[in-house]
Amino acid sequence: MAANDFIVAIELGSSKIAGIAGKKLPDGSIQVLATAYENASDCIRKGVIYNLDKTTLCLTTIIKKLETALKSSLGKVYIGKAYIGIGGQSLRTIRNTEVRHLEEKIKISQELIDELKDSNRAVPIVGYEILGVAPQEYKVGNDFLIDPVGVQTDHIEARFLNIIARNTLKQNIVQCCEDARIEIADDMDDLIAPLALANVILSPTEKRSGCVLVDFGADTTTVSIYNNNILRHLAVIPLGGNNITKDICSQQIEEEDAELLKKQFGEAYIDLNVEEDETKVYTLENKCSIKASLLEDIVEARVNEILENVANQITLSGYDSKLLAGAILTGGGANLSKLEEAFKACTKIDKVRIAKETSVVLKGIELKKDCCNNTLIALLKAGKENCSLETPEPTNPDTTTKRQSTIERQLFTDDLTRSAADVEDEEEAKREKQKEEIIQAKKQAQEEEELKKRKRSDCESLIQEAVKLKNEKDYKGALKELEKAKEMDLPEKKEAITHLEEEVRTLKEESSIINIWLKKIGKILDED
């Protein structure tokens, strides 16, 4: 990366919105240049934005804080874009199978695989949208293959795991970023937070052997299951560490104090073989106190509820007997004392690892190794584009010099009406305008891509309808559908349409000849 290049990532958490700026180094490590945090409890719930205005304000503040912090190391710089992860309640996976019955044995091509993927993406899900797709296996004959290209068959089943979420989840993030004049770097579909987290927490062996990654957040708990290097199941449970805190608050304790009691004295697992002291009391100096046995019961009960939901998701995945690498726990809630023992007792998984930090080597600003920054680091690691706001270089140096001289002369001769601050304001306005132009260009590109996807889907539907009509011997109808498909002018579908059109015309002609001969034969028989 160039001297002033850097990457910015933002995590939209239920307890806080966190921002980080860093630079990727040649040795694969990341130099952390700046961090910023804002409380999100009054604008994000269950990992989902519910107050757009407050979230926009938080995002604006995060960017300003990062820009201020970056001045010390890079000089005056401006942030033009950021990588923003998508997660939270309603994010989950569903399975889908696309089947193709071929008329004869053919060699599977990449084009056919792409068509199956497009068909899968085009499946409508009311109220939801597909954010990502994890291809599972392809059933060719009786074999299950990861890569079937080049294999001969007349029947193929493509099995997909679609990562879906409610339409509003992504829409609200995009809206807040537009209002805050922050361009979203890259496609958000490529930054599904749990997937980015798995890439920096799980080892290749764990992904291959089979494991469950559990991210204990403030309002949600995310369960991701991997086997044979493929995501097999993902679900977000709407329960987290804040539920424990609120349970403690029910004992007439302030939320801030309840959080401290949970962190200092709370234990996820109570050993029944150890005799309890019924008189023991936990006290926060000059604040509040609670009976130790009561706090233990409250924390253990809620933790067990969360873990039972996790265990249920593991069972629903169908991979409960294939997790040879065990479980990996992370997130702020993983700091709760004796969580490892509670997890083993509830899920019957003996191999448990708590991931305090990621596999990414960090330099520069030191971050706490307490599970809380892992997703933020994962999003930073996933970033590729330079996020600094690049201003176009002047094409004519002479013109630039004249412009600078004019500004200096104006400042000198009319200092009362035009100060350096005015010039700075104008420059700031230009930068804001440039941000808006970048965002609009990105939005237009996204709209064009969506239009292309819909066009491909419509074309595929027309081709499939033509095949159906052909099989029903409605050749005229099939040709009409193919004519509509041709009008869409998709180069990648041209060959398939032409081939099918020739086949239909041949069948139509053969059918016409047969009909003529049948009529002649019938006439001869009638005369006899």
C-alpha cells in the first residue's frame, strides 16, 4: 500500500459501534493506526439498526474521530469509504436444491454451474433477500462432488446453502451510510460478519474436521458450523450478555452496577459438588450488594437458556456428530467465568477453545485480547481497497499555480471578507460533494448490476419455459419464448438459445412432414 493508503472497517454492534483504521504490511501483518468507539445501545438492538438518525450520527462521529487520530501518523487525511459488516437478528441459512434433467449425457461445463447458481439466486423469499451463497455439493449420478466441471452426466442436483436476512437489515445500513456520506467499500454481500470472523478465528484444520463457532454478543449469539471447509449452518439467536445483566437488574439494581456484578462475580457454571456458603454476599463498594447464591442462580439460569438454544442449532444442522474439532467460543460474552465448563455440560462437546484473539498479527496501537475486538479485526483483514478520499490531481501545473496565486492575492487584499477558514470551508464542501458523487456512482453501479441479474433470471425462465413447451410438442409456443429471450441480448445465453431454437425448428419440421404423410396414408385407406 502507498504511504497514505489505509483501510477502514466499522462494526455495528448492539452495545457499541466500533471503527478501526489500519494498513496492511508486506509481511501479512496489519498496523493499527486508529480506533474509535461510540455507544450504540440507543440505536441498535439485536444487531439491527432501529434508529436511523442516531446511527447516522454515530457513524459520522466515528469517522471524525478516526480522521483526527490519523493526523498524528499520516497527516491530514480524509476517509472516503469503509468496510461495514452485516450481521444481527434474522441472519440465517436455508437450503435449496436446483435440479437439471438433461436429454442426453453431456460434459458438465462451468456455464451450466453458473446457470444453476443464477437460478438459485433468483429464488424469491418473501420479506428476505439472499446476502450470500455457500455451495455445498453437486450430486452427479450417485456421487457427491465439490467440483463437477468436466464430469459426464444426464442429471445433476446442485445443493446450496443460502445466507438470508430481512430486507430491512441491509437497507437500513445502506441508508445510514448514505446519510453519513460514507461509501460502503466493496459489496456488502462479501462482508457477512460471521463469515469474516470465521476466517480469522478458525484454523484450516478446524474448518476441515468440523467445528462450531459461537460468537457471544451483547444482544445476540451467532452459531456457525463448518465441515469439510464449507459453511453448513448459520443462525443468530436473539439472546446475549445483556439478557443476563437485565435479569440482575430485576433485583432493584442499576444497569451499570448489574453489569459490573456480572463481570466481577458472575459464573456460568456452578459445581454442585462444592458446598455453598448461604451467607456469602457480593458487594460493589458504596453501591449495592446481592447474595452470592442468588447471583449465581440468575447467571446460570440465563446462560443455560442461551446454551440450550446453541445446542438446538447444532442438532438442527445435522452435523452434531461430525464436529471433530469441537467448539470455538468468542465475543464479549465469552469472558464470563466458567463458560467453557457450562458449554461442555450443556452441549456434551468435550473439545472447547475460547478465542481471545484472532490469527492476525497486529502492530501499532495495541488492542485488548478479550474477544471483544475479533469481529472488528476480521472486517479490517477482509478489506482490500484504499479507503482514503482521493482528490483528483490537477492536469495542468501552470493552472494550479495561477489558481493558488489568485487565492493568496485575494486573501491578502480582502482579508476581512475572505479568510483562510473560508477557503478551508470551500475545500471541505468540495470534498463532501465528491463523496456524494462517489456514493451516487456506486449506487448506480449497484442498480445496473441488479438489473443485469434480473435480466439473466428472466432470460433463464424464458429458456426453461421454451424447454417445457418443446417437451409438450408446442413448438410454436417454444419459438415465441426463445424469441423473447433473444430480444434480451445476453451474450452468455446466445449460444444456448440458438442451439435450442435450431432443435425446436428441426422437431417442428419433422412433425410437419409426419403429419403430411399421416394425412396421405389416411386418405388412401379411406379410398380403399
